Amino acid sequence: MRIYVIRHGETDLNVRGVLQGWLDAPLNDSGRLLAGITGRALRGVRFDGCFSSPLRRARETAETVLYESANPVPIVTDERLKEIFFGDRDGSRMTPEEAQRFFTDPFSAGRFPGGEGVPDVCARTQAFLAELTARDDGKTYLVSTHGCAMRAMLNRLYDDPRDYWHGHVPYNCSVTVVEAEGGRARIAQDDRIFYDAKYIVDRYKLRNLSLK
């Protein structure tokens, strides 16, 4: 069983550097471009199914990747794949104090006012992954999600789960491939991009907080 987990393409809210969370912005031109390149690079992969966050940027990424990779399979949306909910902070920028906690010790940072914390996102995304891998059906799936949610879902599979951000926020349209068999899962390919590296923006290093 193989699961291709992808982070959505760029949005204008990413560019503005605000917390997107559950705000439902579409992809921008760059986001659509990178999703298209990624989809064409995956033309040799036959997806048997696709799951996506219901948020538009993730669904559009899944739609583009499936179209460009010539995989006409339906998209099943799952609430557990949504981005972390920043609650009252959605649409704003983090304070320096919030950013320090969120990026250096996210497990202990607590919940955002009216929203979620990283442990909440880990619980729901990992429940989704456990349910999917339990199928053990030998099929190949595409899963379209978000930056923080992607790290949460895969946290237990990383060599050092304590390093929540795994070195950096996932790049837009980066793909991690998970192989699973007999209830055991492992990462086969990690944070792979299929486009020219000049398009990468490492938002973790820039600390401009447009990671969602």
C-alpha cells in the first residue's frame, strides 16, 4: 500500500503571511502552476483513490494533480485532514511570542484562542492515517492536506518525532510517500518536490508565518 501525502499549493493568504487555518482561500497562479507540475510528474502513478481536506486550496490541489496525472478517481473529503484551526487568530499574524512557542515547542504551546493546538491536530490526522493504513489493501492513494496537518499526520513516522517541523514547514506541493503493510507504515520518500527549487519559499526559516 502506498500513500502520497501532498501539501496544497500556494494561496494569496500565504503570500500575505497571515494565518490561514480554516479560512477557505483558493490557490493563486503560483499554486496552480506547482500543482500542475507535480501532477504531470506523477503520471506514472496509478491512484486508486483520493482523500482531501474539504478546504478549497487542498481540494483544488488534489483536482489538479489527479487531472494532470491522468487519474480520474473521485475525491473523498475528510474533516480530519483540515489545517490546524487558529480560532480567533485566523486571518491575522502571530505575535512574536506565539511564533516562538509554535515553532520551537509546538507540543507545549497550548491551543490558540477559540481554536486548536498541535496535539489536537495530531490526534485527528493520525486517526485518519491509522484508519487508511488498516485497509492493508495494496492500493495507492493520494491524500491532499496542509502544512501543519501534514507534519501532525506523519509525526510518529519521522526519525525524531520531537522535531515536529522536521526541519522546516512542508513546501507547497511537496510530497511524502508512505508505504504500509500489515499494519506497519514507513516513509519511503520524504518531502519531495517535482518543480525547480527556485520556487521554494522556506517559511520556517523566514518566520513570516504564511505556513498554512
